[in-house]
Amino acid sequence: SSYFKYKEGILHCESVPVTNIKSWLEKCGITTSSPVFVYSKTQIVENVEAYQNALQKLGRPTMLNYAMKANMNPTLMSIMKDQGCSVTLVSGLELKLAIQLGFKPENLLLNGNGKQNWEIELAVRNDCMLNIDSLFNLKQTINVARNLKTRARVLLRVNPDIDPKVHEYICTGSKETKFGINEEDLDKILADIKEEPLIHLIGLHCHIGSTITDINVFRESAIVIYNFYKRLKADGYKHLNVINLGGGLGINYKQHAAKTSRPDFSHVDTDHVTCIPSPAEVISVIDDVFGDDNVSLILEPGRSLIGNSGILVCTVLGVKHGHSQNYIVVDGAMTEVIRPALYDAYHHIDLAEPSNHRNKDVYNIVGPVCESGDFLGKDRYLSTPHEGCSLVVFDVGAYCSSMGSNYNMRVHPAEVLINGRNIDVIRRPDTLDDILTPYTPVNTL
Ligand code: LLP
């Protein structure tokens, strides 16, 4: 269920009317109060539970690794931690933050196709797991392990050559992508690992893409990886006991477009309401593939843990009529929600409150950034908003705040966490000093 619902025409996050948040922030002394990211704690907890409950029912060791690139807000990550998650990360600073937040280092996994030596060193020193993505990455890791005289626990990232049927920018599982070990290097990598006592091959990893809606691609990749796993087991890799099938499960970005969400005055867009398999369904399909084998399973979802838990509440600056298009200009932009511009992604958009105007029209919803690509939604049939009206972009919990930028010297907005009636500021908006501090001159010799 969703924790963003209309009550008497006003959108609520849990028990809080989202139209109250701006003045509440202002009372707290936060004057840059719009746009604002609003997250529902209960939604996050429920999303994590859906995975944890299904994983705990399996008779095998499992681990739920939150892919923190989706949203690295420390408060939100701590909720994941309290729910028993570990983390998959892709950079040294992500690793440092996860350790700072108290995640167990030995359960962290450093993934990535381009790791710097200091990042590998940090992971090895903390006994984290590392993905090997290429021959050169194995060489780097061997060098680090030898220098530190410390073992490195590694997984091999392989491409099962499966088409996840998603936007090409977020497709990673086909043969030709920059991720994963290519077939030609595989034998050499396996041979080198066999000869190096400091490299412990503990597992295999794949991640075939993101926003997946077809459950069969999870089954197919589980089959490919499991067959490879059995082959390596037979070849005597004695530390091997983990299969990590990555993340990638999509969410229903059209959930709020469905009829039931707002019967009173919203446009009904039921055209493309997609059907997404549940975490329990995906987990059961994978578990079937492994059968009685007691192999450990790691999953590392990002979007499906956090995507539907956040909205961006914007303020309407004005309405504008072009030659053949109408525009609603809001104070949120591609700097907060880049997915429409980058992947042509759909995020549902609606007014958060009744409009003073009676009429409706088809609008492009655009921000103030100096790019024609700066749009949040196109061709949306909406009530004509009045100036100052709140407008909401839905399902921005994943890959929005974390992909945000200060382009045009825009302020990264405040973020608030709602829990029942409770509101907490979990990120204050940027100030000019925040943005300028790194430019302070460094004394050079
Ligand atoms: N594991 C690995 C190795 C990954 O590369 C990713 C995401 C995940 C797990 C988590 O995938 P998820 O469950 O969130 O789909 N910026 C894009 C998504 C990029 C995903 C990158 N890798 C977007 O906004 O759609």
C-alpha cells in the first residue's frame, strides 16, 4: 500500500498534509523550503520487510544489501540498517559512510568497473567483499592484498547475457556492456585466482539491469549463474558459497495514475499501469533454481526498497502558454529529478491541493534550469494550478536526491522524513557557503 494518499483533496504523507510542510520548515528557520523531498518512514520499513520476510522463509543463508547509490541519505540508510540490511557500494566514500553508520564491514560489498587503489585498499583493510570486474581489476586487487599481506574476499561479476528489456542506459546484463568480466578473460582470471592464496573467491555476482518488470529475466540469470557456480565448485574453489543476483526489480511508476488514487478531480491515466512482480515472487523464483543446494543468496535492490517512499513537493511559479504547448513552471527541476531528462522516465505528477481554477488542460511541467531538457513531465492533463499551489512529483525516493546537482547554483533541497504525525528534517538545504567551501584556495608549494 502507499503512504501518500489524498484526504479531502489534499495529499498526505502518512498523517501529514504535504501542503503544511513548507510553513513548518519556515517555522524551523529553513527559508529555502521549496522544493522539498518528503519521505515516508513507514513505507521504507514496509518495503524492506517485504524482502526480509520472503528471504527469511528460505532455508538458506541470505543477505539483503541495500544499493546505497539509490539514496545515500544517512538517516534513510540507518532505517535500512535497523531492518537488518547490509550495503552494496560503488566508491570509497560510500564505503566510509556505510562504516561510519555502523554497518558490519564484512558484509559490505564494493562493486564497480573502475576502482581506484585507495578504494580497494579501504575495502581489503576492512575485510569487505569486493567484486572483480575485469582482468586489470583482479591485478589491482592482488597487488593490494600482497602489499597489505591481507586476504581479499572477492566475487566475480559476470554477464549472463540476458536482455532485461529496460532503457539502454540502465541495461547491464547483455554481453556487451562496460560491466563484468568478458568471456575471453575468464579462464585467465580463474587461473590467476587459483594461484593466489590471498584471493578468496567466495562468490559470483551479476546485475543485469534496473527497472525490470519481467520476472523471467531473474529466473534466467539465476540459472546461468547457478550453472557457472556448480562448474566452479566442481573445479575446487573451496571458499565459494555465495551467489549475488544484484538488484533491478522495478517499481510501478504509474501507481498514482490509477483511478483509485484520486477519484475526485485527477485525470485518470490507466493506459500503462504496469504489473510488477513482488519481491516475494522474485525470491521464490530464484530459490527454485537453487533447489536443495545450500548456496547463500545475496540480493542488492535499490529502487524497490526506497523509490516509492519519496515525493518532491514543488511550488507552482506560474502558468505559461507557448505557441502550441502549455507549461506549468515550478521551482523543482532536473537538478532534483533528472530521470525524465536522462531516461525519458515517467514520474507521476499531480497537484497536492485543489486548484482555484475550474478548467483543466494538457501541460508540460518544467523547472527553472536553463536547458530545454529541463522537464519533469510532458503532456499531463491537469487542473490549471494557481500560483503558489503545491505540485508533487511522485516516486522520487530512488536516484533523484542522489543524482541531484548544483547546476545553475541551485540549492539541494531540504529533505524531511515523516513518521505518522512526526516530521524530521533529515537534510537541510544547501547554503552558498556549502557550495563555495571546496573552492577555498589551497596553498601550493
Ligand atoms: N547492484 C548493482 C551492481 C547495481 O549496479 C545497481 C544499480 C543495483 C544493484 C541496484 O539496482 P536497482 O535495484 O536500484 O535497480 N540511475 C538509474 C538507475 C541506475 C542503476 C545502477 N545500478 C535510474 O534512475 O533509473
